[in-house]
Amino acid sequence: MKLACSLLTRFSRLRIHCFYALQPLLCWQLALLFISGLPAASGTAAELVLVDFGRGFDPAKIPTSDATASVVSAGQANALRVRTGHRETWPGITLPASGGTWDLSAYDQVNLPVTNSGANKLTVYCRVDNTGADGTRHCLTESLTLGPGKSGSLIVRLVRAASDKLGGKLFGMRGYPVAPGVDGTIDPARVTQMLIFVTKPSEDHQFEIGAIRASGTYTPPTASTADAEPFFPFIDTFGQYRHRDWPGKTHSVKEMQERREQEEQALAKTPSPAGWDKYGGWADGPKLEATGFFRTQKYEGKWWLVDPEGHLFFSHGIDCVRMRDATPIEGRESWFENFPGQESAFGEFVSSGFALHGYYAGKTPRAFSFAGANLARKYGPDHARVYPELIQRRLRSWGINTIGMWSDEATRLLRRTPYVDAASSHGTRMIEGSQGYWGKFPDVFDPSFAQSVKRSVEGRRSANDPWCLGYFSDNEMSWGDETSLALAALKSPPNQALKQAFITDLKSKYTEIGKLNEAWGQKHASWEAMLNATNTPDQKLAQADLEAFYSRAAECYFRTVREAIKAVAPQQLYLGCRFAWVNPRAAAAAAKYCDVVSYNLYQRSVADFQFNGGADVPLIIGEFHFGALDRGLFHTGLVPVKDQATRARAYTDYVLGARRHPAFVGCHWFQYQDEPTTGRIYDEENYQIGFVDVADTPYAELIEASRAVAAKLYGR
């Protein structure tokens, strides 16, 4: 599979954590005194006007932060012009609900028409709140990026929060029947306000907002705890929700095998996009230098990958190909109908695994892969050989030319579809004073770091394979702000190599501890005392030193990984570390040492993405996805859409937006198959984000979208 203001964390993958949330909602109640100047909500069942900016609207009564608001004429209607400064972290405005709350329970989304009337590129955010919103919980946030003079619609889907855990009988999942979870959801019947803002601007912005509406009819999700009494068991023998039906649901092994035959015929009719070479490059396009390996080149103002035959190549990929996610079964015996894990024929799909987050955190529960059992049912005892062959045919037919991260090695090494691999710092000593959603940051100055990365690359069967584009390293690391690694060093024990390196740098600059104390406003008795201390300085006083060491640490990370990869596979690309979010210093370090800088970008569009590393370099997207609740699963994933048709349109817009972007050389969907209905072991994710479902049935809408996109990848 993925911000304004915390912009960090894999769980939210760019969720919003804004300062407005820290102020009690009561503070805004005075603003409700001007509600007589706000037009009452009006409209039809399909559309509800929440705020327009016509007669009686008084912009002077809007709560603002480092921003001003005024009403301007916009054709036959009025718009609200917002000017933001850049002194504050999140300058913007607040629009309280008329009457205290809006009841939007009948609607699917909130829509804001936005025009960028300023001179600078703009990313504007809208956050829709319930009481108690803190940027992650009880609120929803979306953004829209526009160039100067451009207009668009900022859409916030009203993802429901009313999950039902049946008094604790349901557990260990990110999403539950009826709702996709707690974080990133709201109760649409009790919307209290909207926040409209920019995040961490380095310059002033100006934009206009048209009348704000709730629109679209809300369609309840497929699954609900009210579907049956008794509710348990609620998962069928194929790993699907059993109390409802939907298009594509599997009802029998016979149906599985019939679909297998039908798919054979479909693949034979559409074996490959026209005009592709064997790697999936543009055979009919320009012929550049062929080196026998993938490389990068800027051609006619756009960055490209160039395949081993010298053809331009855009990496249109899928992650986790043939990865068989398992779900915990421990303590859940009553959940499953005709549980196949009790049959000897499916014994190979019973396992155990470590849980990092959630109900099973810190434990290693027994688990079962319904996905694996379904492959055995569908393709027989020889499925381990047959299925990788089918996958290769599927990918080519679907217009997919790259096997992304966390994919099956046996499938990759058939060498019919280009693929990526990874270097890892696993085994490195971590920085004790650091923290992050996926764990602490590796100590890049500890000898174990270089050793671990080198060891992870040595012996790779992908090394020097022309079908391998190159290597990512680690994933969604906690890069923090531009001082975080330096501060983490100071919080660490004296034997932390990173801390020792930092203090050595400070000794070289200040020579005497007294001079450092004077500069930082501290009282260390000696350099040794500072080494043993774990307190941190006033960041404003120490800013320059903290930032300088941060850059040194970031560069050490990327340089060390690059050297390890190039020592083993000198002709293959270093694809970066898959940033979830990154500050300019870390981005600049990546640009200096990576052949391609990578991001996981869970958002609606990347057409206007702007690299903040201060360099013109090729970029690649390691993860993105969209999910819906119309096919029996309980969570949409990180970017929700209404249904499968909308998911297909969102996919098309995203990939073609990346293709048109001058820096992106590819994008990889996360992931090949839906996650388990009852959650994967590691962190409870149970997202509807696959190209195929748990029973190996492809989502027809998404497959057709992928084929259509592939037909447009190349050409002027």
C-alpha cells in the first residue's frame, strides 16, 4: 500500500496534526455570534450549501491565524479571499458550523472550490472536525495543490467513525464492520467546524474559496454487525465476510476454478500493451544508449528510466506480489466458519508472526493465510509453480511493468517483469534517544550500520541482474525535523557512536566547553560531562549546530548505503529510502547520493508535487493506493474512495499525473492483494487495497483502468 502539521507517522501516512486542535472548541463559540451573518445551510438531498460568501457574510468575524480574509466578486457569486503569511506554522482560517453543528450524515463529501490567485505554488488543506479533534482523531483532512492561476475542487470524503466492536468481542483490526476505524474518521452528524490553511509555508499565499457544499449521497458500507443474529461466525471458509454478498464474491471452489478458466481466455485476448519491448519500455519511442542495465536520463525536459535495451521506461508497478498475508487466529476460534486451517491439506498456511502494534503487540500469535489456502484450492497442489507463471501473464496483460517491494523472489526471478529489491540496515544498533512509528533510527556512525547494509546486499540473487532496476533501503524512516537526529544523539547514552561523533564535531568547533556553554546557554562542567548528560539545549540557541550535524548524519546514511550497493551491484540504481515525509536537509542528502529519490505518497494526486531537496533529480513513488467499502472489507486504506468505479478513476488520475510530472520516473501501487479481512499480524491492517481479493479474483474496474493507463504511458 501510504502533515499540516505533523506530516509524519506511517499509520496516518501524512495525516494532519494542527495547532487549532490544541485550543478548546469553546474558544470558538464566541465566533458563533456572527452566525446571523452566515447563510443558513440550504439545498437538496444531493447537495447542501454549508457556507457561501454572499450578502450578510462578515469576514471580519472569522477566526484567523497569520491570515486575513475578505469577500471578493467571483463572476455571478462571491468568494472568500484568504491571504496567509509565513510566520506561523499553519496559517489559515476557521469556519464554525452554523448553529453549532452541521448534520452531514446524508452526504458523502465536502467540496471546496479553490483558486490560487497568488504568485506561488499552493497546497491548501481543509480539515473537517468533530469536538475533540486533534489532527488525527475526530477529524478528516485533505489537500489540493495548485499552480498560480489554477483552480480545482478540494474534496474531503466523510469517512464514518461509528465502529461496533460488539462489546470487545471484535479486536485486532484497523477497521471494523460499519466503519473504517477511529483515526481519520468522524461522526458526520456532528461536524463543528472547518479549518482551511497552508502548512509550514516559506512564503505568503493568496487563494479564493467558493461556496462550500456537502454533496453526494452516502452509501453505507457492505459489512455491518447488524447483518445477522448471531453475528459469529462472520468469516467464511475463504476468508471473506459471510453475512453479505457483492459482485465478485467467491461462493465455492467450483466458482474459483470457473473464474480461472474465464481469466485464461481474457489473458489470451490481451497479452500485452502495444509498442512495449520485453522489459515494458517504449519500443516505438526514442532509442537511447543501451547499457544492459536500467539507468536514468533526462530527455526533452523530463526524467526517465532507460531500460537495458535503451528505451524510455516509466515504472508502472505493484508491491507485495504473491505475498501471502496471514491473520491471527489465536483467541478468535468463534470467528471462522468451516475453518480450513484444521485440515491437513492446508497445514502449510498455519504460521505465527510477531506483532508490532495493536491487540497482539509484542506477542507472536498463531495465524492463518486464507490467501494461500485459496491459491491451493484454485490452482491445485502445484500452485507454487503454476501461480508465479500466471502472475507474470497477469502483470503484462494489465500493463504493469514492475514488480515492487516485498514481492516473492521466485516470481521476480522468472525474469519476465522488471523488479526492485532492497538493502536493509536490520541488525544495526539504534539511536537510543530516537523514536518513530516503525522503530528507532539506526546509528549511522556505529560500525554495525555499514556492516549490516553490506551484509544485506551481499549474496542477493538480484545483484547484477539486468531485470532488477535497483535497490531501495529501509522504509519510511523517522527523519523528523531538521534537528531531530542531533537532539536524539544528545538524549542517548555516552557509548552511542552518533553522540560521540556529535561531541567530537562540537569540540572541533568550540575547543573549550565554556565557549559551547556560552553559545548554547548550558552549564556542562566538561566535555566528558556533556557526553554523560542526556538533556537537550534551547533549540534556538543551538539551531545552527544541530542542523549541521543533522546534515552530516543524513549524508552518512545515504553515502554508506550507496557504497554498499555499488560495491556489490555497481550498475544498478540506488532508489532511496521511501520517504513518508521528509525535511529539506534529509531530502538534500538523498539527492546527493541516490540515483532516484523515493517517496510513499498516499494522496489524491502527485501532478503538482514539488521536491524540497533543492536539486533537479529523478523521483519514484514506492507506495500509493485507494480503497472502498463496497466489497465486504472493513477499512478503505489510507486514501478512501466511494466505490470500485471511483477507485479506478482515482488510479487513472494518479498514475497519469505522475507520468506527466517532469521528475517522476514511476509509481508503485500498494499492494497486489487485499489485506486479510480480520487484519494482518504485524499491525492489524485490513485494507481493501488489492488488485485482487483474498480469493484471487481480480477487481475488474481496477484492471481495466490499469490497462487503459498503460496504453497512455508512452507517447508525446
